[in-house]
Amino acid sequence: MSDDRMINSIRFTTVPKDADNVASLFRELRDASRKEPGVIEYQVARSPGKPNVFALWEVYRDQEALNAHLASEHFQRLFVKGVRPLLQEQSVEQVVPI
């Protein structure tokens, strides 16, 4: 039996003045994303020592589920139009279970 899950491990940094707004957008994105049928897990975290640093851990059933997430209205509205313009740095690692 193959394991087709797709996992994204992502780190974001924004300027400190935008951090609370980004946190709010990420919470809304998390809540909407967890309702998608192909999402297995969707975690959002914030560094207590560097509150402008965020980490996401996303687990999708398969590549099709990830593609559906990226095309969703809430991803486009909250991340593409909301969070992305406020980012200083973004590091994405797409991994698969071993």
C-alpha cells in the first residue's frame, strides 16, 4: 500500500508591525483549510521569542488535495492576497512520509 500524503513544512517571517495581522489571517486560513476534505492536518504556530516568525505544518491526502487547497477561495483570499504581500521571507519544504 502506497502512502500518497503530501506534507508542507513552511516558515514565514514578516515585519514586526504586521505580525498580529498575519497571525489573524493565518488563524482564519487554518480554520477554513481544516474543513477541506483532503486536509489531514493543518497546524499554524508562532514563535514566542520572535512573534513575527510563523511555522505551518500541512498534511494533505495526496497531490490532488494539495492542488485543491492552493486553488481554494480562502487560500487565494487569505494567503495570496493577504499574507503573501506582508512576508519578508518564506521557506517551504515539501516532503513525503518515510
